[in-house]
Amino acid sequence: MNMIRTSVAALALLLSFLVLQSPIAIAATKGKLVTVLSIDGGGIRGIIPGTILAFLESKLQELDGPNARIADYFDVVAGTSTGGLVTTMLTAPNKNNRPLYAAKDITNFYMEHGPKIFPESSRNNFVKKTSNLFGGPKYDGKYLRSLVRTELGNLTMKQTLTHTVIPTFDIKRLQPIIFTTTDARASVFKNARLSDVCLGTSAAPTFFPVHYFETKNARGKIRTFDLVDGGVAANNPTLLAITHISREIITRRLQYEDMKTVDCKKMLVLSLGTGTGKNKEKYNAATASKWGVLGWMFNNGATPLLDIYSDASADIVDIHVSTMFQSLHNQKNYLRIQNDSMIGEAASMDISTIKNMQTLVQIGKDLLKKPVSRVNLETGRVEAVHGEGTNEEALTRFAKLLSEERKLRRLG
């Protein structure tokens, strides 16, 4: 663990150095903070961050009126897989150039469409028929493709209302492809349709087909994409969002208000998980030692390999970011809200019965009442923090800071 802490600390110092050494022009406004929202992947469990965001947006509306929306307050919104869908819902413009969805509508979106995205008949047939393990993904993805294309039409990445970061993974190139608003504005090849980006970042292996699409420049040159779920690279995209800010400042494509430099002391970061079942300790060496390839991919309705990769990448990011903020004694400006005790159907990515979705809503509401938690850098475990109140209280504080930041910028 000491070796991990050393490497994490070294990375944190390097990132802080890059950010601190990145000069930017001083804008005419008087803001003080760079604001970041990050949303993990997790399938139907996207209901959990949706519930939390509805609470945050309600607090912003209490301060600034009923038209306040999440996209008005965050410089960068990052999302992976189902988090990428939520990110797009919050930042894509409607015909009035306002966010397509209010945060309070996210849960209703999952309630209405979840059972059709993850139909029970397909799930049951996949479990019953061993041949499906070799013959295709659990779901054909037709409803999801039709849904996002209808909702998003021809909107593209460069049109989002705030800067977005959505990771995917290209299996042809064997490398992550990160779609961002700033890249889309700079290159036609990265200015993909939002529907294609959503389908790419949510194409979880074994669950949905790989998503293929093309972009083309004015001369007819084509770039191809063969994408699977961004969760294989960054299930928790918080660090991607922070390094994106650093990169954009270095290249001077982003300018932040009234700041000569940006560091963790000048950042406000909200990172929302979709829940994990790690505290259940559902896997162990004695059982896993007997698994073959199929056992690692599919075991009693679970997907051990996907669970391991997604949880590992999410946790190491939390350790990285928490180290950065704790090292500068600014830990209160990094809030990670996550449930590590998911059990039963709630822990699944695709059980979309009304009963389970209602359970996920309640888990989100219960998380608001739980104490603020933070990773212990000695053990790597997340622990409740004494004296910092509940997540609900922390989000209320965040809402006040976000509102004040927005007002300061408007004064300029």
C-alpha cells in the first residue's frame, strides 16, 4: 500500500505542477473556481446519480430561480457509459438552447425507458441459453439506438452547453477515444453526433453490440470508430475531467475567470458513483480459482471481469484525486458520493424491473442522508468523515458555492 501511496502522490504532484505552471489570460470576470461534475458508468444504476443531481439542482433553484440547470454551473461535465448518457441529457441543447433535460427528469427517463433498453425477455434468454455466450451480446441495443437518435437528432459534440468529456474505447485501434467539446470545436473528425458518442460510451461488452460510425471532413476524408463502453478505460472519469482542464489551459483553448493559474485549491469537484457491491465480498480466491474464461465473463448472473475492471478503475481515480486535494488541505472541495454496499438485484447493471428501479431511487435518497465519506490513503478504504455532516449538507454547501461563482462571473 505504501508503494501505491508513493506512486499516487507522485502523480498528484506531477498533475499539480502541470496545472500550477499553466499560465492563462485573465478574463474580464471575477470568478474564483473551476467547477467539475463527473458521473460514473453503471447501467440502470444511473438512477442513483440522477437522484442526487435532482437534489443538487433543486438547491440551485432555491438560490437562483426555477430555470437554474446543472449545465449553468459546471465548467466541465464528464460521464462514462450511463454517466455519458446523463451528461448528454444535462448538456445537450433543446430548441430554446437550454438543457434537454432537467435533473429531476433523469429518474423518469430511466423508469420509462429502462425496461425497454434492458428487456427482461432478452436477459432471461441469455441466462438460459448457453449458446448465447458465444452468439452475441445480451441485448441487441435496437431500442437504445432508436431512443438516443430520436432524442438527440443531429446535435453534435461541439453544440453542448458546457464543456463535456465522454470516454469510449476503440477496439480497432486498442486505445481510448475521449470525446470533448473543445476537441469537437477544433476538429471535424471529433465532432461526432452526440447520439453516436452516447451509443459508443454505453456499448458495454457482453451487454450491447460494438458501435461503429464515421466522421467526414469537407474533403471527404473519413475517420472510423469501432467503440465499446468507456468504462473499460475510465469508469470514473473524474481524473479525465481534471487533466482535460489542465491540457486545455496549456493549449490556451480554455480561459478561466480571474485566474492566472488553476490548482486544486481553486477547483470544486463533484464525483458521483453508481454504486458497487464490494463490501458484500461476493468473489473469493477459492471460487475464482476454478473459473475458466466463461466463469470470469459470466457467473451466476454476474460479470466478474467487468466488475473487477470497472471497480478498480473507479477506485484508483478516487485515490488519485483525493490525494491531490488532501495534500493541499482542500479536501472539502472534492466530494465523492458512492455506495459500496449494493446487494442483490440493485447491484446489477441491467435489472430494470419497476421494483428494482424504485430501490435504486431509494438508495440515492438514502445516500443523501449518509455522512460525507473519503478514501483513507493508508488503507484504500472509504470511510465516513466525522464533523463534515451528511452528503445532503455537503451538496447544499456546493450549491451555495456554485451559485456564488456564477454570480461573480456575471458581475464581470
